[in-house]
Amino acid sequence: MLPKPDKTYPHWQKALFAKLPGALWLSRASHYLAHEVRAFAFISWPAALRVKRRAFFRHLKDGGTDDNKRRRLVPHYRIGCKRILISNDYFQRSIAPTSRS
């Protein structure tokens, strides 16, 4: 699980996309290439995934307070062996302390 790099596009950028259709294509292509270039690490240079591992643990730490549940969410295999999930609210839903009545 890694954080989702969501952002709100500023008004000037939305206007640019509306006036220049190629600008939207270029933006999407750059996002695509940024993700695809990471495949290199999975295939040829697994040590490069240490950066993503640190991002995972930072995201996990920021996501909740229950240490027991947090420990159970840490995989026991190398990052990339299974699909990497990208979400900003998964940990809040799965780690958040439950209130008992």
C-alpha cells in the first residue's frame, strides 16, 4: 500500500487543458511514463524498491494508531511480488480503533 498522489488541478491548468487538448494528453502521458519507469525496478533493479518500502512504512505509520493491526498489515515478501495498492484512506478504514459500546 502506497499513498495516492492525488492533487487538485489549479484553474489555470484546467483552462489550459480545455484550450489545448494536447496539453491534457501530455499530462496523462507523463503520469503514465512516471509509473511505467518504476517497472524497471521490479524487473532489473530490485534494490531500487527500498525507496518504495520506506514510503510504505511512512504511509502505514501515518495511517493509524493500532500497533497490532499495523504489524499485521506488513507483508512478509518483497515489495512488488504482489500488486501494489495505492490508496489514501485504506489504513484509516482498516486500522482506525473501533469503539465498543
